[in-house]
Amino acid sequence: MNRKQRRAEKRPGRPVPQGASPRVQDVLVDAVRHHQAGRLNQAERLYRQILQVDTRHADALHLLGVLARQVGRNDIAVDLIVKAIAVDGQVPAFHSNLGIALQDQGKLEEAIASYRRALAHKPDFADAHNNLGNALMEQGNLEEAVVSYRRALTHEPDFAQAHYNLGNALQYQGKLEEAVVSYERALEIKFDYVEALNNYAVLLNTQGRSVRALDMIKQSLRIKETREAKNIFISCIQHLRLIEDDSDIRIAMVRALIEPWGRPIDLARVGSEFVKLNPNIGMCVARATNGWPLQLAAQELFGASGVTTLAADPLLLAILNSALVCDVEMERFLTMARRAMLEAAATMTALDGEVGSALNFYTALAGQCFINEYVFSLTDEEIQKASDLRDSLTSALESRAQVPVLWPVAVAAYFPLGSLPLAGRLLETKWPEPLMAVLVQQILEPEKERQLRATIPRLTAIEDEVSVLVLKQYEENPYPRWVTAAPAPEAKDIVGYLRQRFPLSSFKRHGKSDRIDVLIAGCGTGQHSIEVAQKFQRAKVLAVDLSMNSLGYAKRKTQELGLTSIDYAQADLLKLGSLGRRFDVIESIGVLHHLADPLAGWRVLLSLLLPGGFMKLGLYSEVARRSIARARAVIAEQGHTATTANEIRQCRQHLMSLDQQADFGTITNSFDFFSTSTCRDLLFHAQEHCMTLSCIEGFLQENNLMLIGCEIDTAVLHAYRDRFPNDRAGTNLGQWQIFENENPVTFFGMYQFWIQKAE
């Protein structure tokens, strides 16, 4: 839900001040005209020209303050509007706009007082009632906010912004049907009201009416393609069970994956389901699934259309190139398709020339195998054939003989090309573009990471026994291997972000106006640190991790995005106290539970957090991971280990075969099941602890920490509020523990929550 309320700023009109000279009045009218047209530089010049003649010109002071707020200079805005009020304190718009500027500064009590002063002068001032409602909403005072919005609508029934804001407040109160009425009324008045369409879609999705929500967000996207609408599209689509093809949705999903609109992994599962709605591809997948574990020959697998249908499906190619395939049926089909490609490559000679459009599919399949770190199953015979082809390719490179186009593609689907002797010689040939993309991904990018590792400083020694074990795991399997970063969101200061994310939670303002220092403790391969650097205004990020291989990946991806605000370093979280630094914000997701003592690690992080600072943590849930504990018991009984990648492959196949009988669906539906590194992290981690919400609550109380809120899906939050309507902010961990016991997979990913340290 877009939690930004719509404020009704009194727009510059054409004031005619008492006693103004004709010349000043003409300049003011001209300034207002520029202001209304958005020519702010010209307007500012003219307002200042008036003030050179009359330093106490109330309208010029006020409007210059309005302009300053529009460009984000709230301190200046407050100062100018206060001066205008000192000259003439009877103008309601002065007090209302002062309230807006104060609210932007987080000074809610002062803002509310200003709105009330505006209303004292003009009780029917609809804008001020609306803005007062926004400030009360931000305080978490929903009931009074609703009263203010309704008063605004009493005086101005067609006030679309007030209907929209009322819908937001009612939604927070759990009065969803009333919120629907408000959103629909806002849209009747203003059919292209994008924010209303977006929040209406969120509400519908929360209610489980995802198809209707998708219709709303498609309408919003047709009007204006905003980041918010694209994010909501992903939220709506990823939980749908689609039973028929839809060209509009298909096109949008391809764009969402390629551009991208969010993390591509969020579309992986629904994207695979959508691909299977293509009749020809659906039949291919069905043949593979029904025939498993037997390996079908190419003609039997692909049918009469061959690989052409696969190569012509943009959605299939987009998924293979940008995200893990998180679908067992698709995996089994792709496993057979890879074998068919190997057979074709093994019989190909340099004289055979191009392979036509099939190359698009084959190279995308090779890219998928590299992304998932070769997690697909394979037989001894198959690996021998792949090894033989790799040897033939190596010999051709040594002799500088012409290489058939399909050889490097097929080899790349079984082994990283960068591991071949003389792999760089492949770059000397002008290959078709799809193959060049594979060479860049598997040769040039890993080489760049190796170079970057030498530039990353080591801040602490890594001596702790558990830390050494965890380091070994992530050096062998950096976690996770991702391709495309989510788009940069609209940057906010930390307080603005948290107020939008947790509008019903009360916490104190913290954060410097010039820069905030952020620590990412356990940054992995950089996805997290990049998103944080883009999310927070003026953030300087220190991102640390145990694994140099992970850090090299992270630094390469960061440089590709042109980000300069992140410093990467190797360090052990337990020794970060030696840094001699403290931070405004610390985020540590999925790290503490891999320590010998998670609470000891948490205390280290708290010692690095400034008083009043904010911390986001992610911890494994004991309740949610019971299915993983059962799976690990089965794994131990069967003698599976993670000593080699092949053992992980064999273990996965065993679990997939037991899925229905042993209730392992939660695991085999997890994104983490579908690559070697993530599966090792999920089922074979060197060190892992699980927590309960009761334990977390006790730690918060012992250390005088305030819970701001849990990062949770809106549908889950809605269900929690239905169960516990007395906790609209969702901060009662005792009640969350009851809810989780009743709904054990609620926190299957992990608990993720924000806290604030006492000042």
C-alpha cells in the first residue's frame, strides 16, 4: 500500500494585498503565474524582488515559503511562513501550509497545532481538515484522522484527495469495505487518480481478490507507469494461480523481468506457470514430467515443433536469463532439454554452421545452469559426455581450430566456461550475440570479481571456530547468485521510510540531515547493500561479510550500477567492535542465526548502534522451520552430505521424490531449493539456530529496545489484525507468537523486524 497521504497545499492564487503599490501587485501576479506553471526559478526571483522592496510583504513571504517546501527546503519554508504569519496571522492558508512544512520535518505536534489554528480562522477550510487528518494518521490516531477527513468532505464533497486519504485510514482500521467505497468515490471524481488505483489494488490483493486487483493495477499502469504501480503488479501477480493465457499480462511480465520492475526472483514461480500455458511448451513439460526419471530423446521431448517454440517464447527466455526456475516440472523439462542440447552438440562439426533461432533457447538454458550453479540432476553417462565435449573444446582452443557454435554453449550448461584452460580465446571469435552474453557471464565477469577481491580490505581477523566453518561454506557457494538488481526506489530519509512502512507505529526521530552511516553486517553478494544504498537518502554504507568470493561478486554488481556510496570489507561480525565506529542504521538479515551465540552477536551490533538509531534484523523461526528439521532428519538417515555439489543434487532429487508422502512441499516450493548455494544454505548449513518470538521479545525488553514493526506481507498483516484487532500496529510479539503457532508457515522465510535503540 502506498502510505503517503495526499496533502492539500494551498496553491498560489492571485492575492491582492491591502495597500500594495500597483507595481508590487503586478510583480506578485506575474510571480504567481510562473509559480502555477511550475517555473519555480522565475517565481522565486520575482518573490525575492518584492521582498527587496518590502521585507514584510506577507504574501511574498508565504508563497516563497511554499516554493521552498516544494523543492525540499523545509527549514527555509518554515522560517519564511512564520515571518508571513508574524505580519498577518489571520490568513488560514498561512497556518495550513506551515503545518505541511512542519509535518515534513517530523514535527507532528507543531503541525497539528498549525492546522488547528487555520481551522480556528476558517472552520470550513477543507484543505486544513484533510491535512490535519494526515498528521493525525502519522501519529497513529486513526479515529481522529477519520473524523478530520469526514469534516473535509462535509465542506467539499467532491474532494478526491480526502476520499483517498479516508480510504487509507479506513483500510488501516480494518474497515475494508468502507475503504473500498472511499477509493471508488475518489476514482469517480478523478478517474485517473493513480494513487487511489494503486491502494485500491493493494486492498483487493489483501482480501485475496487478486484478479480484480490486477485489473486495477493494469489500469494504473496504462495511465502512468510508476514504480509503485510496478511493485504492486508484482505483488498481485506472484500469488495468482493462472489457468489461461493473457497477452497483456504476459507482455507485462516480460518487461517486469527484463527491465526489471522488482527482484526477478519474485516472478520466477508464476512466470514458470505462465510459460506452461503456452500449449506447445506445456505439452513438452508434461511429457518430461510424465516420463521422469527416464530421459526422453529430443524428438520425443520437443515434439514436431522442435526447439523453435521454446526459442520464440520471450517469457521463457526472460525467466531463464534473469531468475532461478523455481518449478519442479520446469526443472525436469529443462534437465532433459540440456541433455538433448548436449547430444546435438556432440555430433556437431564446425562445418554445420549456425543453429538458427534455437541458439536463443540454448544460450538461455546455459545461463540458467550457471545461475543455479548446475543444480540439475545428471547421470554418470551424461557427465562423461559433457566432459568429453569440454575436452574437445579445450583441444580446439589450444590448436586455434574453428569451434562449432553449439560446443561452448553446451559445455557452459555443465561447467563454468571460465574454468577451462585458455577460455579467454573464446572471446577472440565474433560469435552471435546470445553466445557472447554467455561468454561475458561466465568468463569476463568472474575474472572481474577475482580482480576486485584484491582491492577489498580485511577489517578483522576471522578466528572463531564457527565463523571459519561458515566462511568455508560461502567461499565455496557465494549466496545468492543474482543477475539483475531491483530498480532504485524513491530515496527517503530513514524516518520518512519507516513512517511510510509503519504508519501506525510511534518512534522518535533520528538521523543527521547531511549523511547517515549505515552498516550492513553480512552483505553476501551485494543485493541487500545495493538496495539499502538506493533506498536511503545521503546514506554512506559499510557492507561487510566473511566471504571474499561473495564480496567480489557484490563489488562487481555495485560498480556496474555506478554506485559509489558503498564500501565493502571482509570482517567477522563478532569482532566489529574493534572498528571504533558507530552507525545510525544497522541491518543484518539472516546472519545472527549462523553464529554460535546469536544473542551475543546481537549485542555486538547494538554496541555499534548510535542512541536513537534504527536496526533491521532477520532471524529464523523455530516454528516455521519444523519442516526443514524433518527434512534434515530424512537427509541424515539417507547419509546425504554437502561435501560435493553432486551430493546436493542427489539429495534434492530424493526429496522431490518424497514430496507428496513426506510433506516436503514447503521446502520444494521454497526459492532456496532451486540452486546449489541456496539449497546448501537451506538444508546443509554449517551452523544454524532458530528463535521464537517470545525469546526475541525478552531480548528487546532486557536491552530497552522498541519494536517498530515486522516486515510482513500485507495479506498476513490483515489476517493478524483480524485475529488481534487491538494491535493495529502489529507490534505485540506475544500475540504474533499465538498467530504463528496457529499459522506455522507465516515466517517461513524468517522473522524480519525493525527496532529502535533508546536514546
